[in-house]
Amino acid sequence: MSTPAQTTRSAELFERARKVLPGGVSRNAVLRDPNPLYVDHAYGCHIVDVDGVDRIDFANNMASLIHGHADPDMVRVVGEQLAKGTAYNMGTEVEIEYAEHLLSRNEGFEQLRFVNSGTEALMLAIKASRAYTNRPMVAKAEGAYHGAYDCVEVSQTPSPDSWGDADCPSNVPLVSGTPESTMSDVVVFPYNNIEKAIALLDKNADKLACVVLDLMPHRVGLNPAEPDFVNALREWTTKNGVMLVLDEVITFRAEYGGLQEKYGIQADLTALGKMIGGGFPIGAVAGRSDVMDVLNPKSMRYLFPHSGTFSANPVSMVAGYAAMKKFDRPAIQRLNDLAKRAVTGIESAINATGVVASVTGTGSMFRVHVKESAPRNYREAYLSPQEAPRLKFLLDHMFDEGFLLINTCSSTLSTPMTEADIDALVDAYKRGFEQLASNID
């Protein structure tokens, strides 16, 4: 008679969680079969679950932990701030200092307002664009994720049975019951296709407040946008008086002034979040002072009343300021070089094993696809019924090898990582590719 498998502590906790939380979680991203894992503690680039298993963390809380876990500088400044208070109905000097620092990183950042998340930052940027232009409509790329706001949730996860014609993608709701009025105020365009995108924008030029663009959208394939495509959208928005809103919530880590620095463009408004909080909730919108002026109660252009109970709270301010001061140009270059080492190693492993796979990414992020060619848009990145089990196999293999990845097989680096951590990741991928090539391909 076989001995029953021992129930893990995480499994026990999940049983409790299912009774009080829908699906047992507060964020779907932590779900995995047969149950989510629960953390005991974390340090540097390592995370240890309640069952004592230590893994190298390449998820970094969905790219928000640029310095990994329990960074000594974050611990120190947050501890000092906790003794002074966590939130006030007054301003703080560090709010000003941190704003000055973020604005200094990009010439296109003239003024800035803090909020509490990347979602809030996108909401604020869109509403500021509407106020400034006095227009209602928003344009976004098919499949791009821009947080939990009705208009940018449109066509976030369309499928082949709903996405319609590639020349004119259907507007597909993410959530049942999304108002038709919201759907009709969104233009969905195909990514990396200048002709088709501009044709759709032209039809609504006089109604569009903004074009929202992520220069390397995760769900579209984590492949940097083609420069000609980005330049065409920048030129079109300028010509038509439409705001170009860049979503750099994730990609700001790629260069000192954000990924837009690499393209040589400046947005009208840029949404920031994730890593700029130093491990704490945060968001920000930076951009042209004349556009930001719609938020200024003392201005003749005041059109957008805005506040937020925890916006610019001092804990997020001190942690974020400390984190970003440490994430200077040498730190960025070192992390980007580590990512290049990983991508080069993974590509070599793909070639050596003959597995059907490819790699995308830039800066300190990359993604492994179970596709022969790197996808250029959402439809190419979409997993076929044959590809989905192959990706799950690879994710499960990497997890069993001791690596925590984002569930698209994406990795984000943190500054505690070393060449040894990268090489271990590459070796684990190679072993996974060997199994995938022999058992599934």
C-alpha cells in the first residue's frame, strides 16, 4: 500500500484562502496548479516559500522589484519613515525631491504627479488627455495591457473567435457587462503595422484624445516596437493634436530615461509605476507642463480635479527615491548586460537542442516563446492549442529547477543577480529544451 503524499503548508493555506477569497487569491497572477505558493521570506534575488523551498526570483513581483527583496537601503529608509508616520494630509519634502529626481531623468518630463499604481497612472494620463483636448476617444494596440480601466481593457485578451479582421480588429470586452458606450470610444489598432494603424486613427482623428502605447508590451509578445511604427505614431499624434501617452510602467527600467530614450522620442504624457516605488505601491504621470496644467487648481486651464488618499505617501516616496538613485546608468548597464548574457545563452541552447523556440525582450527583461519566430504582434504571440501545453511544460520545468518566472515564461532581472544566477537559468532552460525537443516536438 502506497503512502499518501504529504500535504504541503501552501496547500493547507490555499484551502483556507478559498473560503474567504474568490478563487483563493486577491490577484490571479499568483495562481498555479494545484495551488499557489505562499511566501515565508525573501532576500536578494531569492524567495523562500512556507515549505522551505528556496527559488531564484525572476518574476520580481511582476517587474516591480528592481533591487530584489529586502534591499538594505529600502529597509533602512522605510524603517526611519515608519517611526515618523506613514501618511499625512500634508505634503512632504521627499515628495518634491523625488519628483525632481524623476524629472531629471528625461528631458520630456516637465511636471509630474504621483498616484498609487500603474493602473491609476494610466487612468490619470487618459483623463488628462481628454481634459486637455476636449475629446473623448482613446486608441490602443490590440492585446496590450494598460491596467484595470474600462477603455484600455478593450481587446486586452481577444481570441481567434472574437478578434475579427486583422485590418480592423474588433473591439472585444474583457469583462462581461462593459458598457457599449465605452467600447465605442476606443480605437483598437494592430501593433507594428503602420498602414493599418494610421488608417484606423485617421477615421477618428477629430475625436481622439490620446494614443496609448507600450513600447514593449508584455502580452503582445515582449518584443520592442519597430522604430518606424513608433515614429509614425509620434508624427501622426503631433499632426492631429492627439496626445501620445507612453505606458512605461514596466519599460522605464530599460534605460535611464525610459525605453523612449532608446527611440529618441518624447511622449506628451508618460505613465510610470512598478519599480519606481522601491517595492511599495506607486504610480506617476510625467509630461508636458501645459498638459499637466489641467490638474493645477491655481491655473486658468484647470479642468481635472484630482486627489488620492495615499498618493505620494511618504513610505512609497522614500523607498522609491532610494531605489531610483541606486538605479543609475552604471546599474542599468550592468543589468542590461546580464540580460544580454541570458538571451545569448538561451538562443545558443535553442540552437543546440533544435527545439522550436525564440526569445524576445530588451533592457533587463526577456521572454521565451515556444514559437520558431519571434512574434511582432498580439496575433502572432497568441498561443495555439498545440503551443499552450508546450509552454506549460517549460514553465513547470523551470519551476521545478528552482526558478520563479512570470507565467508567460518571461523574466525580469534585479540588481542582486550575478552572472552565476544567469548561467544557472540558461542551463535549466537547456535541460528543459532537451526534454521538450525529444518528448513533445
